[in-house]
Amino acid sequence: MSDLFDLSGRVAVVTGASSGIGAGIAQALGAAGSAVVLVGRSKRRLSRTAAAIPGAKVAEVVADLRDDGAARAVVDAAVDRFGRIDVLVHSAGIYHQASLAETTDQIFDDQWMTNVRAPFQLTREARPHLRRGGSIIFVSSMSGHVGSPDDSAYCASKGAIELLVKALAVELAPDGIRVNAVAPGNVHTPINAEIITADLEQEINATTPAGRIGVVADISPAVVYLASAASSYVYGASLPIDGGFIAQ
């Protein structure tokens, strides 16, 4: 059974790998045997992630995926270093809480560019290098499944990801490439450290069936599963990892 989750000989590209969920995913994939291409905007933080993947083959690519040409540069760097791409994990994302009245065009565009356009472009650039048996994994959100006040722009971006996963899964399935997503709920990460106050955490715990906020280690094993042969018949799925929140 353990061989089903073995990623030895595979090459994974992980965006948003400099911290939080992306860093945890990169570490988990490396621990499962994969070579890992770490993509992020901070060289210092990427190096910190790399140091936490002992024994794995690691490459670091500093890039802002919103920039023109960044997607191709990431793919070229991965292929130049390892000769192939087997797994592509879209973990880079931003969140800006704002009411409808407060959501400027810039706030909307920033989230759309980072959360939707950038992973779409990277998928398009990586596609020619993904072999049969390849896996593309998007990090969506429970906000792609349920609405919440003051989150309309973010919800729109994650709702788009949910349908993008389904469309790409159907399109790429004949080539033996699987496309899926994980949809985290509330998770302690640097991106929301200032947002989740003690009072808000108490409220979240009270409204989450599991009775707690998630941690990065709740998310990364699911990504290893979707990257591995254990999920070979899983296409177009979005796995909620939210303590049961959207099941209510």
C-alpha cells in the first residue's frame, strides 16, 4: 500500500512554496520522494523551505507569476534542471478581505490575476511537458463552495478555480493527465495571521464541526495523495479540507 504514495523519480513544481500551505506541500512531496521545484517571490524564504526538505532534489525559482513571461520562465527552469514535470501544484494565492463597496478594481484584479490567471497561464505553459500519469493540483478554498460577506472578489476567484479544475480535468483526461483540487477551510498560515484574532478563532471553532481551525499539516497529505498513484481514478475532484464546514 505504501508504494501507492511513493513519488520517487517524479518532479513536482509547487508555487507559493515560500511559506504556509505551499511550503508544507513542497516538504510533503519531497518527503514522499519527489524532486521539487520551489516557486515564490522571496529567495530567502524559498531557501528556508528548501532547507526543510533534507535529501530531496530541490530547485528554487524566484518569480512573480503575475509578470508577463513568468510562467514560461518557471517551466523552462524546471525542465532545464530536471528534464520533465510530473506534478504541478498551484498553491500561490492572495486574499484581500473587503466589502463590495470597499472592493476597488485593483483589489479585484490583484486577486483574479494571482488566484486565477497566473495558475491558468502556468498550466498552459507546463502542459507540453506533462507526461501521461501527470497530475495538476489546484489549491482552491471553501470560499469556492460557499459565500461569505466581505469576500466577494476572493470567492469569485476561487469559484472560478473550481470550474477551471473540472474543465481541465475533462480536457486533459484523454492524455492521461489528472486535474484536481484541494479546498482548505480556515487554516493557520502567515497570510491570515493578523486576520484570525482570538475572538474570531473562537467563533470559527464554534461554527466548524471539527471544533478547531486547521493547520498546514492537514492539507499537505491530501496533495501527496492527489499527486500519487493512489488517486489514479480521481479526475476533476475538489476535496474539502475544512473540518466539515461546508457539509453543514
